[in-house]
Amino acid sequence: MIKMELLKKSISDFFSPKLLVISIVPFLISFALFLYLYLGVGGDAIGAFKQSIENGVVPFLDPSAHPILTYILTIGIFKWLFSIFFYLVGALAVILLSVVVAVAIVGFFTPYIVKVIREKHYPNFVIQNENFTMGVTIWHFVKVFLIFALLFLLALPFLFIPGINFFALNIPFYYLFHNFLVLDVGSAIDSKEEFKKVTKKHKLLFRSTTLSLYGFSLIPLVSMIFQVLFVTILAHQFFSKTIEQRV
């Protein structure tokens, strides 16, 4: 859980001029992508979907193999419900993608955010991340992404099952969100050895924190605006737990 004192400190840092300016960048890029996918690509996909339904064809369903089901889904209330479902799945997919994009963009600013927080709150802390080289970090990110891709493929069969699809889609995206955020912040503060020890010892703390942040980020536009705040919260946790580890 995120302690109230830490949350207040992180919010205060977030609204400082230095970090507030940085938060504008991921917001603008993520928002532009959101509009393009939902209104541009999404609009074309929805138009094609509507046209298929009007012609008596349901996407991903073979009418010759399932004639009765196809007929039911293309008449009256079922057509309307299926259309709403398609909109919701599309909106969820765009939101999840925006979350990932925001995390990736803020990653470029994480070292600077960590520097600002250290100078303000932990001036005596010595960052010892020399052995967390760019190559090592990239390799860790690649492994995380490959596991994410596998989890995403496993979730695809559940995409069109109402209720279950929400949880199935969120599992791989939360995995990516958690690991990218923790690795991004931790590698800017700790050595490889410290990172392993701190994340292992405080596994539940970091998971509960990122789960809370992930749930919050699913609110449209939130992840685009407050991603710098998420990094700030994780940075404070890494600083405090690493200091405990070094004592």
C-alpha cells in the first residue's frame, strides 16, 4: 500500500515546476495517439464493422458454419448489443495501449525525475547503478516484453467473452506496466544486486503500489497526465527501501 505521507510528498513533488513541465510531454504524445487510434483507425474499423453487420456478416464468425448464430447477431437488439460491445472492447484496447505508451515515454525522463527527488529529499544518498548498464537494462525490458507478448496471445481467445475479456486483457498489460515501471525506476537508483534484493524483499509493497497505480491509470486520460507522479511514487519507495537495505 502507498503510505499517505509518501503520497502527499509525491504529489507535492509532482506539482513542482520541474516535474510538472515534464508531465506535459507524455500527455501530448499519448493524447495524440489516443485520438488517432480511437477516432482515426478506430473510426474506420467501426465503420467496416457496421457495414458487415448490415450485410448479415459477423466479424470472426463463419456464416456457413454458424448460420443461426449469425442470423441472431445481425437482427434487432442483438445487433445493437454487439455493436456496443465492439465499441467497449475497442475503447479498452486504446486505453491500455495509451497506458503502455505513457510508461515508455516517461522512461526517457526517469533519470532526471530521480535526480530531482534525490536532491530535494535524499541529498546524502549515493546512486550506485553503474553496473545497470544500458545493455543490461534493454535486455531486461526485452525479456519482459516477450513474456507480455506470450500472455497477450494467451488472452486473445477470451477477447470476445463479455466480462472475462476485461480481466484477460488486463493481465498481460498489468504485467508490462508493473515490470516496466519498477525496472525503469529501480535501474536509475540501485545496482543490479540492490535491485534484486530490494524488489524481492518488498515484493508485496511494489505489487500493491503498481496495482493501485494501474487501476487508477485505466481511467481515460489519467495515465497520460499523471505518469510522472507514478514514477515519483516509485522513486520514493526505492530510495527509502534501498536506504533501509544499506543500513
